[in-house]
Amino acid sequence: MSFSKLGLSAPLLKNIEAQKYEQPYAIQQQAIPAILQGKDVLGIAQTGSGKTASFALPILEKLQRTEIAGNRFVKTLVLVPTRELAMQVNEVFRTFSAGLSRRVKTVAVYGGVSINPQMMQLHGTDVLVATPGRLLDLVRLKAVHLAQVELLVLDEADKMLNLGFKDEMDEIFGLLPAKRQNILFSATLGEGVQNINDTMLHNPLTIKIESESISPEQIEQIAYRLTPEKKGPFLRYLLKQGDLQQVLVFVSATRTADNLVDKLTKNGIEAAAMHSKKSQGARTDALQKFKTGKLRILVATDLASRGIDIQLLPYVINYDLPRSPKDYVHRIGRTGRAGAAGQAISLICPDDEHHFKIIQKKMGKQVEILETENIDLKGF
């Protein structure tokens, strides 16, 4: 199926083609027509399944048929759990709205930065992408009003509940009009998400994308067995000997991220860390440089990496293994997207081997662990 079959207009199709999207993902094939028809949608899908475009494209199409906003009563609201995801979703809207005949103003608001510039941007906003806490701050300051919201999107609803946003979300729901279109995306259908589904959605189209489709076969998975003291030198060996460019490295802790970046930089490898203790400006700068290819290595923790969505990311390295198999699939799913080849590399110490076996079993795929004892790491 092609995007031209989904009910999108020629200008949007042109923007889709410019972004080198050839065929819609499974979730896009089902969600786009349903959203255009005004239906509520419940999507169960991991990050990397194409869900952002599945709601951004039909929202932009619908906005082409409405008048330009001229006040602080926002009509389309997208709630997300993290700053990085807010910026990412906002960027997707801006990318696909470029050159449309009806200008669409999208704004992302989130904590960790000054609220005043965000307040000044809000007049005339068509699409507001927000984290719950900052949105309520702006509502209390009367910088934005929710009484006329016509379309609500909850993106990564399970993460919002896990991060303790339930009370804020309930307060926001209380400010919204009863009659509206609702779109809910979540990686899982836990009790909290099910409760939102039962109370908020009206006869929704339910779309479930199995996790197997998010770990495509074109991802080449490689693992190396080594001792903890060799992890740093071996990482530098991989990066230099393979001349790897645009590499996303996952670590388990903020301290590890900073230490790793320090060692890489001292060895002539340009790198930056992205984690919760970094300032918003530093995180935004690092992500932008990495996405545009100006930064070779980005070292990130799992939570901070939410919102890193790069169409042709070639390499992911698990410097530390994640705690859960689902997080492993989420990590490696950052590469090998849109039919492109990708490589996921894991560094396995003796204490990791049992956990790595569990990950492989849950994933349903065996990954060979290569030996490193004969590799000369002197000078790395």
C-alpha cells in the first residue's frame, strides 16, 4: 500500500516523499484513515513503529480544512511524557507541514526551561505538544485554554503513568470538553492505560502492532564477550577500527555516560552525553548535532533517549545491557528502520551472560557472542 491510498492531499504526499518515506508502516495504514474519519484510536505499539506520523499526518490534513487559530484556545493537544519526545513530535509536525497552503503553527512546551518564552509563543497555536506538568503551569497562568480542544493525543501513555503523571493527566482531562476526538498510543495495555481507554475512548479502532515487527530482520545483532575493564578500550577499538559514524551508545547510569564521554573525547573521538542531569540546552544541542551528523557519538540513558527518532541511524551499541528484554528491543529498534540496514552491538561481561540469555529467549532470536581475548587493545 502507498501513502496516496490513505486519503492524504498532494502537498502532504510531496512532503512525505521528500522525507524518503516509501510505504506506510502497518500502524499508519490503519490509523491515518480512521483519524481522518474522526474516529477514536487506541494504538498498542512500541517506539519505532511509525506512530508519530500516523497521527501527525491526518491531523495536518484535517487542519488544512479549518481556519487559522487566532487566540489561546488550542484545538489540538498532544500529551507526551518527556521533553525530548515533545521536541521530537513537534519536529515531525513542522517537517510535514512545510509549504502547506494553510500555515500550521505547532509549539512544544515542557519543563526544565524558562516558562516565559513558551507563554509568548502560544497565541495562535494550532497544535500544542506538551508534558503534563508544564501544560498545567501554563493553564494556571492563563497562557493557554483547553475548553475548545477538539482532538487529544496521548503518546506513550504507559510511560506517563509510570513516571507518575496520573494526577496531572486526570486534572487535564477535567479541563477538556466532553466532546472531542481521542487518540491514545501506548507500548503496553496495562491496568492504568486500560482505565483511560474505558473512560476516555468511544468505540475506538484498536490497532495492535506486535513487538516482533519492531525488531526487523535487517538489524544485524552482534555481541562481544569481554571483562569489565576492557569495555572502554574495546568500545574505542570498535569505533576507530570500524570507522563507525553516527553511533548511539546506551548506558545504565548518568555517571557512566559522563565518564564514557570524557574517555572518548580524550582519545580523539567526538562524543556528548544525554541524560536527566544535563541542562535542557545541552541536551537539545547534543541531539541536534547528532541528528545532523555533526556529532559522531551520542551516549544516552534509556529515559533521556526517548524522542531520539532518526530515520537512518546505522549503529546502536549496548555498552550496558538494559534491565528488561522490552528495553533491549526498544533500544535496537532505533536502527534498521524504514527498510534500511542497521547494526546493534552489545558488550557482554561475565555477569551479563545469564541476563543476555533471558533477553534472547524473550526476543525469540539467538545472538552469537564473539570472543575478544585475542584482540590487541594496546593504544585504545
